[in-house]
Amino acid sequence: MFATLRDELMDRSEVGKISKALADETRLRIFEAISASGHMNCGEIVSMRGVTPATVSHHLKILNEARLIECRREGQFVYSQAVPETIAAYTRALARIARGKKRNAHARR
């Protein structure tokens, strides 16, 4: 699923879903922590961020649904890791949107 994201053009609904996921300050901090460390389990995120396990679980679900993170189970722990391909595709999509707006604005002159 994630491997094909690099080759696909991200549609507006995916751009919106990622934008909404990262717009929340707590989710952005959680995503930053996961990205910086490589992978983290829920307990590590709870201890770093001072939020309840239920809140962390909720935020991880939204980040996962936006394909910003993926989760894998190792024994009793579930580890989350960032999906850099999603960020790369998101960045390309935003650049494409920006170029399109510049072209349209320039064409109106």
C-alpha cells in the first residue's frame, strides 16, 4: 500500500486528510517525536507528551488513517513509525497546488 504512494499523485482528499491530521498541535508533536526517534510505542509517547493513553491512541489512529505513520506489533508492544513516502507525496502535491495557483494567477494578468 505505501510503496505505490510514491508513484501516485495524491488527490485533494488525501491532502486534506494529512493537513487536518497535522493541524492539531498534539498530533504534530507526536508525529515529530515518532519521526525523530525512528519508532515509538504508546507508553513512550505518553511519558514524553504528558497525555493519557486514550488520547495518544486517538491521535495515533488519525495519523495512521492519514498514512503518516504505520504500526507494527512486537510482542505486547505496538510500535509506530513515520512513513516518509507519505510526506514526500504530500510535499509534491502541495508544490503542484502552489504551481497551479501561480499559473492561474499569472494567466489572469
